[in-house]
Amino acid sequence: MSEPRYRETALGRWSCHVETAADGAIYMRPNQGLEAYPERLLDRLIDGAQAYPDRSLVARRDADEAWRHVSYGEMLDRVRRIASALRERDLSAERPLLILSENSIEHLVLAFGAMYAGIPHCPLSPAASLRSSDYFKVAHAMRLLTPGLVFADDLNAYAPAIAATVDADTEVVGVRGTLESRAHTDFAELERHPAADDIDEVHAATGPDTVAKFLFTSGSTSLPKAVTTTQRMLCSNQQMLLQTFPFMAETPPVLVDWLPWNHTFGGSHNVGIVVYNGGTLYIDEGKPTPALFGETLRNLREISPTLYLNVPGCWEKLTRALETEPDLRRVFYKRLELKFFAAAGLAQSVWDRLDAIAEQECGERIPFMSGLGATETAPSAMFTTGGDLRAGAVGLPCPGSTLKLVPIEDQRYEARFAGPHVMPGYWRNADKSAEAFDDEQFYSSGDALEFADPHVPNRGLFFAGRIAENFKLSSGSFVATGALRGRVLGVAAPYFQDVVITGADRADIGLLIFADAQACQELADTRQAMNEEQLAACASIQRHFAELIAQVNRQATGSATRIARACILAEPPSFDAQEVTDKGSINQRRVLARRAELVDALHEDSAPHQLSID
């Protein structure tokens, strides 16, 4: 069988020097060094405004559905005005800017304006204000950060959260809408502010150690922590990305992206790629949900990205659309040089289908890559530029990133990182900061990895789950939840939206299944739309799910890889209970804690909608 043909895309290639210490820790250092990078991310905005002032930096649909563009030259002018206005408000790291907003042009201008003036900003998850009933995360951010100014693009939408959490003497800025209970400043007023004569000197006085922003962690095991994100972290990480994807230096990247800017993938990784490499960002107001994914498809029918970076949930939905829409395929693949996923595992079956679609449309495959990172590493630390390229692979540490592998058990290791991309600590949380680093000052990620081939380390590593989520059965057998979850979704996609693995200190493994309602409708013995409870109780769906699990079990090698019991969940994951993030990924530990009684029932063979597994 001939080797598959891939589109010619310039990608970084390197190997690592590998050293094993006396205590069994393995150190992997790339043989390629990190090249020079700027001291401030917005130095690249200044360069762009001088070299290509009319090139579009960002675009978003306006009220008439047309794309409204902001060029590099216009962006710098607006940023300098905003920076001057913010500077007069005595904002600082002790009184930063808090942003309650979806992705928008105004959001980006304001964030860049704060960075230009050396003022940290914190984009908070919109869902914390719009989908929550108690505004817990907003109140926590207010207490921890003590912001001096709060921005909300739509004051009407964010009014309840503002009323419940923002102090009366804190200034609120909005783009549209009103607040009945308090005064607010119109965003246009900030933009009308003249640029100060010395504002460029103010920007030049900032440097690598200046705090650019705070990003909150998910808070899966404790209160969300604010990651102190410096200019050094952002700029060094973007240089790591450029050396990994050198084609971006040849062709300015074009992104069509919905990923929220309160998360490091969308806000640091993707926005940074655009600015650092003179690219263009089309803000996608869609999301991988039944109600909003149509907007993502509409945008991709119009705009041809040069690289498409997304979470697995979106790739799964996009795969179905690409298989059935020739016009979408034509536009999507027109100039695509790279596909990339992160934030969760992608089923191998989806990967294979995407390769088949590309071969059908283009006569060749498009490189598909992933990696490993964290909010604390700004975010990238590892990439799959070579070696084994398949589901679960995370590759090798990228130039500038040193990987320390600390043995856990069963040939698995905890990944720890050092380099200029690693955070100095969590804001105003000395105890958690100290816990995050080992005695050699490597950041302890909590991710478990295993070698593709222990005898050939440069073949790369595979993700083996979160250490906090892995467990042992009562027999002492170790269950690697990440690997098992990947196997399950690889067989059961698209019908399983996600699964939570149970069985800690029990005799065998169980599954809690979140079903994909749209995909499961075709399995039902009725054409009428069903709610979650009806889907979970549907006999034909239950039979098909049991068959899928039986397929997974044919690959099992023992009790630590065999699923003995499963049930379909009738209640979707709860945002308020922190079972699901605003990216749509499942917080395994929260689900297990909140549904502990259901887990007990599952292992007693008495759970609702429990499947019959042979």
C-alpha cells in the first residue's frame, strides 16, 4: 500500500536530547533553540501598521450581515486612543480591566489598548454571566482581582451580573444598551479620547515581565485561579508556534475562529498567531452547538482559512457537514495548509474521515496536528511535528520548552515544563503557586504521558489522561482514563458526545454517557424529536449503544480496559455545577462528584437507563 500524499506545508522538524536522572526522571530538551522574539506582543501590531497599514487584522459581521474590517493601521490608531483614556483612570495590576463580553472588535481594541498602556486585563467567561444563576465565578473574579474598570459590550445582557457583583464605585463601560441602576461610560467616549503625546513611550516602557492579562483556570478541583500571563510568556510562545508552523511566515494566516478569548486557546494562541504573523482573524459568532453551528458553517462557506484550529467537538460536527456539502468542501480546502485540534482528545474515526474528505476534494491529505499545553504555559508546550501522527499523540516539546517526565507507574509519567512560556505564578495565591512548581521550578501540569516507543523517545509521546482523573480498581489495576475515553469515543462517535469513566476502588469500569441528541435521532425508532429523557429511554438507542461498547471491549486486554457497565444520562451537563466549560468540554471530576449517587447505582446495576452489556 502506497504512502498517503500530503499537501506541501512548511512545518518545523526537530529532535530532542534525552537525559535520564538517577531518580528516574527523564529530561527532553529540543536540539533546535528558540529564536529571538519581541519584548511586547503589540510590537508586531506597530510593525504591521507600518509595513501593511491597509491589511485587515480583524473582521466581524455587522448588523447588515456584511463583514466589517479593521486594518492594522486603524487598529493601532484606536489602540493608542484607548490606551491614553485608560491611563488616566489609574488602572494597574492592582486595579486591572475586567472584560465581560463575547468576542468582538470592541473587546479586542480595548484589550489591546490596555496592553499598550501596560494595564493587565482579564476576559471572563461570558457564560459565567449569561448562563449562571448565582454569578459565582464573576463574584470570585471581582474579589480576587479588584478591577478598577469593568467592560460589557451589551449592557442589557450583562446587567444582572453587574448588579450582583460589581461595586457601585467601579466604572462600567459599555458599547450598547443601558444600566437602570447605575451610570456607565459609553465605549465611544474612550475611542474619542485623543492619543497622548507620550503614549508610545508608555508602551515602550513595558517589557517582558509586564503582566499582559489574567486568565482563569477551570477550577475543577478548587476555586478558579488567575494565571499571571506576562508579555514574555505570550511572545516566546508565539515564536515557538512560528518555528513549529514556519509556513505562517510565508503566507499570513487567515483564521475563522469562535474560540472564546477568556480561554488560552482562543485568546492567547489564536489571536496571538494573527497579530504575530500579520494575519487576519474573522470572528465567528457560531459555536459547536445545535443552535449556533449553522453560523460557523455559513462563515466557512464564505471564508477560506489558511489554517483551522479548533476543539474536537467542533471538528466532529464539521466532519459531518464536509461529507455532505461539496460547496463547503471547496471553500474550506481552497488554501488550507494545516488542521489543528487541542483542549481534548479527537476520535481516530473522525481523523480518518477528515483525511478521506481531503483526499476526495484535493487529491491529497492536509497535515493534521495536535499538541499539549496549559493556561500556565501560554499555552503551547508540545507539538506533533513528526513521529506518530494519530489520535492521542502530543509529540515532542517545542523549541524553548524543556519537558521533565516524572515516573508515575505502568510506564506513565507526569509532564512538567520549564521555559520562558511558563507563568511566574497565580495572582494573589502564593500557596497554589508554590504547589504548582517542583523543587527544580518545573511547572507540574498534572497530565500523564506515555512514550509511543520507550526505546525511541523521539518518536514522541501520547496523552494518558489527567493524573487526578486516573484511578485504580479494587484489584489494584491502574485505569488510564484518558486513553480509555479516547478508545470509547473513537468507536462511538458521533453518537456519544462524551463519556465519564467510573470505577475508582470498585471491581470494574463503568461509563456515564452524554449522548449527542442530533446524531442519536437517526437511531431512534421514531421520527419525532425527543428530549434527553426520551433519548435515554429509547430501546433502539440503548441496543445500539450496547453494541458500540461491545466493539470497544473487543480491544480490551483485561479489567483495566474493559467496560462492564454503562448508562445513558438523561440530564445534560450543568454549567452552574461546573460540569461543563464554556468550550463545551466535560469536567470529569465535577460530574463524578455531583452524580455520586448515580455512580453508586450504576455499580449496583440499578441506574436509570442502564445498558445491558454482555
